[in-house]
Amino acid sequence: MGDPSRKRHGLRQSNISQPDVPARFDLMAAVQFATKYEEQSMPNSSLKDTTPLDRNRPVEPRKTALLSIDMQNAEWSDDLLARSRVVGSAESKKNAFLERLDSIVMPNQKRLQDAARAIGIEVIFTTIEAYTQNGRDISLDHKISGLFFPKGSWDAKVIDAVGPVGDEIVIPKTASGIFNSTNIEYVLRNLGIEYLVIYGVSTDQCVETAVRDAADKGFLVTQIEDCCAAEEEHRHIRSIEAMDGHYCRMLSTDAMVEEFAQITAPHV
């Protein structure tokens, strides 16, 4: 999620110049590649044991977590969407962003999360939420930007349509970077996670920060392009292109769900 001084405008499906994101994935080749190294833990791999192909390894369900970034009520609600459709309203400037979330991003996120849960993949959420009621604990940058959602507030809650189920983990953060401002790495190591599937808002801000930091921490990262949004089209595309093949592999929801199905299917 961003802040008032770093505005994001959503992407309409009809006018996006789509980055080169594969709709499908060569799963058989990837599964065969992963099987060859199935006893090898990626974080412990030596330089001689790794190749550029390792970035495209299919996930292993018991070592994988989904990480949803800042999909909270402050970003989208039925009321915000309705007001954004009123020409000249204060919210109308965010209409494209809200429409993308409503028609593309959230339906894809729900499908992704349901598919992950079905094969036992952990689903983790983070939102921007202060630990206090007056915000004294939030980062200096968020104080300057006025990006403050009090502890327990409705704005800080995950959107119900794409929210946690049961006892799924929600980690509040008080800065843009979840790895910088929370104990998420400790939690992920305790869970035995090596692969992260990251998505949410804003593509070029909190999502990109999470992708970069996760890669630097030694996780294999997949970003789901059509589960992300930014308020300005060119910023979304620029971020996707910058991350793809450098800090993560970039997949569509269709490709990720297909991979889930293939890696859990019986192989003869």
C-alpha cells in the first residue's frame, strides 16, 4: 500500500499494455527439473549447484506461503467504489484503481487463495496498522505521509472477500516494508517456508519492497501480476518489468493455479 503523497492509479483491463507475463507455465519441464533437486534445499545451495533455471522452480506446497500485501478496507470497499463512479467526486481520481481491484485483482486473489488452501499452502496477510491508537509507534515516513490506521480500526482490517480463513496469520506493519518492520522472517523460518508467492497493493511500493527483501533474505519469490495493482498504469508495468527475472519470476493467476494442480497431481 502507498500513501497520499505517492499516489497510485489503477489499471483498467481494456487499456493496459500488458507486461510479458506468461499465462501458462511449462510445468512438465519445471517439475522434472525440480525433481532432480528435490532433496536440495535452495537456501543452502552452493554457487556451483545453482543456475538461472532455479528461479523458475515450481513451488513445494509444504515449503510455500502466499503473502497478501495491504489488501485492506482503507484501499477498497463497496462504498469507495460507488463514490469513485460519481464524476467530479474526490474518489473519482481513484476509479480505475478501484475498478481493477473489484473486477480483476480480488477475484484472482480469491481463486489463488482457494487453490493454495486446497493443497495445504499457508496463506499469510499483512496490513498497515499501528500498534497504538495515536500512531506514536509508526515509521517516520508514515508519520510524514499521514499514513496512519489505528490499532483495531476497520480501515486496517483485511477486505472480507479476500481475507483470512480460520487461524491464518495476519501480521500488522507500521512501515512499507514487511521484512523491515515485523518479525515475518522469524515466522516464515518457523513454518519452514522457502518459497513465497507475493501479491497485493501497491505494485511499485509495498509489494515491490516485499519482493526485493524476500529475495535478499533467500526466499524463492513468485509475484502474481494480475493479483496486483498500482494507481498509475506506467508504475505498475515498470515495477512488474523490473522485478521479473531479477528478484522473482512473474506469473499470472492462471499459471500459478495450474502449477498448484500439476505439482499435486499423481505422476505416472
